[in-house]
Amino acid sequence: MEQEQQQRRDKNKPERNITVASMELNYSEALVRRFSLESLPTILHVKDGEFRQLPVSYKVKEIKDVILSDCWMKTKTLPFWKHPNGWFIHALILYIKLIDEVYESQYLSIEYDQAAWLVRICLMLIATMQQKQKQQQQQQEQRRRHRQRQ
């Protein structure tokens, strides 16, 4: 009798598609940064593009129960600057990949810290040049408007 009641309850519950994945990080800085991993292991709950970091103290059965009971909704979503698909993380990943490219270059034989500084300096120069170009464009536009008024 009790088994039949449990079966009826299970039939009335909507079926949930749950996928559990794990990954070997091999201490890839890009992956660690992309998912904002501050400690290992880390459990991330992902649904509809929203990421939530669940407490690691859960056991596998507890995680399943938390997900099925919707308790995960009480956990705050990751802020925009930690979101794996956010613009900030994408920029950070590109920065790290650029450092890796410079470091692994055949033409330069430099240490990783030196590669990081070289990339930082180049990015600052690019930003400075863009700012200077923007200022020049604004000055030209002001001169053009001044001529039109005369």
C-alpha cells in the first residue's frame, strides 16, 4: 500500500532532467578564472543561464535532494563580474590567453611575469592611443562646428 502511494506521488511529480558533470582542471588558470573558483572542490548549479555556487559540504544524495526540492533557489546567483559568460570574465580570459601566447612565443624568451608586464604595458599603450584619438576627433568636430557658425 505504501509503495503504491509513493509510486503515485512519483508519477505526479514533473520529471526533471538533471545533468551532473565534473572536470579535471589541471590547474588551468583560464578555467579557474572563468568559473570564479576560489577553492576546490566547487559545486556550481546552472539553470537558465544563472550560476549559483552551492556549499561543498553536500553529499551526492543531498545535492540531488536540494535540486529536486528547489532549495537551490535560496542561493544567490553569481554577480555579473563572476558570471562565467559575462563580459568581465571574457575580458579576463582573453588577457590570460594573451599572456600565455606571449610567454610561449618562439621569438621572445622571457619569464611568465615578464610576459604579463609586457601585455599590461601594450594594453595601456593601446588604451592611451585610443583616448588620444578620441580627443583629436572631438577637437576636429569642435573646429568644424565653429567654422559652420562663422
